[in-house]
Amino acid sequence: MNGVVIIDKPAGLTSHDVVNRARRILSERSIGHLGTLDPMATGVLPLVTGTLTRLAQFYISSEKTYEGTVRFGFATDTYDAEGEPSTPVQEVNLQTAAVETLAARFRGVIEQTPPPFSAKKIKGVPAYKLARQQKEVTLKPVQVEIKEFAILAVERDRVCFRARVASGTYMRSVAHEMGRELACGAHLESLRRTAVAEFNLEDAHTLEQLA
């Protein structure tokens, strides 16, 4: 089978898990994906099958769009809701104006340090493997671009957002940095990818629908 299949990835599966399931459903060994999603995240995961796996090289730097929630009050070691708290828990009552002002600092081309629990490699070893072994993980800041960062709602200790970013941008790091800027800690509570390049949720199917 040669084609592109857009999957709406469920929470709890890695991108590789989705590829493995698709291989069994389609009886096709040659399958790849266009852009890794964290296990916690849901949404658009384009799969390329058969001879069209060669398309992957053209999507390495694709723009991506997300919607999600940042929870303020404590940071975590993974920068998301799956990690352990890494700062004391605080009571927070966010003000919309302060959040809007903070969000403006993250728009455009910025320097960003990837999360320690990420696929970024240190001397050939993924950072998350070193972090799980409780070894020191030192990642250098990289230049990323956040083309759109809209605050959709502010509710006491949570902020809902929409972001359109260049490839390589970690929304987990954005959440972590926002918490540091406000001196109260924060982490990414939820994340849903709504588009990768020209592929969006309207094109997507669940694994059950694919089966």
C-alpha cells in the first residue's frame, strides 16, 4: 500500500506504537510518520506507507499547530503532567493581562532549551534515556520560532492556548519557562496537535476507524 494516512493519535501511545499498530492493520511493513508526538499528546500524526515513505524527508521542517493547557502552581521534571513535581506546590490566581504580556515574550524567534525528557541526543544517546537513569542532562538552547501564540482562556491556575510553531519547538519548554517567569512553576497539562503542514484534524482517522 502506497499512501498517506492521517491518524488522530490517542493519549498513552508513542508515535512508534501507532506505526506498529498501523503495520498490523494494513499488513504493510514499510510505514513511517511525519513528526513525533509525546505519549501524553493527541492529534494529527501523518503516516506514510510503502513507496511514499520517501516523502518524510520533505516534512522534517514542517510547521505544526497545537492547542493545549498550561497548569501553573508547580513544575514537573518532564515539563508535562506525566512527570513528578520538581517545585513546591503554590496557590495561583492568574490575571489575564499578565498572561497576555507574558505570552508576547514567546512570540517570534526565541532561544529555547529542550526538555531533559526529550528525544534530543547527547553524544548519540537520547536525553530521556539519560534522564530516566537519573544522569545529568545538559541540553544547549536552540533557536526556534513561535509564529502564533494565542491565549484562548485564563482560569485561576490554567491557561488554554493555540500555537503555530516551526519544527523543533517544544510546547513543554514554553510551559516550563512561563512558570519560571511568573516564579510559581508550570507544566504542560494537555496538548493536541491540530495540523502538520497541510494535514489537519479534518483529514484524521482513529486507529479503530482505520481498522
